[in-house]
Amino acid sequence: MKFKNFILIISLIFSVQNISKADDIRDFEIEGMSIGDSLLDFYSKKKINESLTYNYSSDKYLTAEFLNSKNLKKYDGININFLKTDKKMIIHAIHGMKGYNKIKTCIEDKKDITNDIKQLFTSASINEKNKRKHEQDKSGKSFTYDTYIELQSKDFVSISCYDWSNNSGWVDHLRISIVTKKFMEWINNEAYN
């Protein structure tokens, strides 16, 4: 089991290293997809429409969710956000998720990935958020462990572990996100209104 975890960490770190050596958020990749790419280059319009989820009060941006897809190599699932009115479905945010049976292992892997990224992003602003309650679980028994890496452009990369309560129905997981400044402004100001 430890060997499998080691291979996972190395795989995710090398994925993130390729992502984080770039100065432009558009050079970052998760599963070969980058900010600014058309989602239509990776999935058919039919598949995208079948994969839409509605997680926000505002529908300015849509979310396509692909779980356990044969196209995914490093992650168990990905979420991709694009503007509802954009016929080209240009990617504004992409999130890769990997499930964990033990949150302690996720946190250890997150630390390794974060340390690697910190060395590569010497001019980025790094904000560590240790254990905090997840807002969506009203029981107060779900937690996140987050690292936010803000680039000079105000776009950012985040690495998070989600420790869901047993009754939540969600799986504990590691999430690596690449998000544009505009999408994050929408999340903070409109998405839940």
C-alpha cells in the first residue's frame, strides 16, 4: 500500500511540476487540459451536456463533471467550469480529484505536493489554511485543509484535502484546482446569491 501511495505522490507531483513551472495560468494542465482550452477539444458536446452539474445559485458558469472516466489517467474525477453563454466552452477553472480512504494519507500527500510547488513558485503568495470546518456540512463534522497559491496575475492554484463526515455522502479526497481570477471573483460574489 505504501508503494502505491508513493507512486501516486510522484505522479501528482510531476503533474503539478509541469503545471507550476509556467508563469501563465494557461500553461498549467490537469489531465492535459488548460485554462483557455475549449472543452470541446476533449469531449463531445453531447458528453459535456450529459455531464453538467448544477452546484451554484447563479448559472453564469456551468460545471461539467467527469468521474472515473477512461480518459482520466491521474485523477478519479475532474470538474471543469466554463461560461454558460460561450459556445466554444472555454475552460475558466479545472479541478482534479483523487479519492482517499484515510484523510491522514491525503494530508501527507498534500504537504509533499505543496512543498514541491512552493519551491517552484518563489514569487507567488502562499496562504495555508489548516483544519477548518467545511461550510456545506451544517453538522460541523466535515473539514478542509487548504493551500492557496496566488500568482501575480491573481489567478491561482489550490491544493486541498476534504475530510467529509461519515453522514455527508461524500468521499474524502485530494483536490488540485487551477482557477482564473474572473472565475474566483464570480465564486466569491455571485455564485451563491
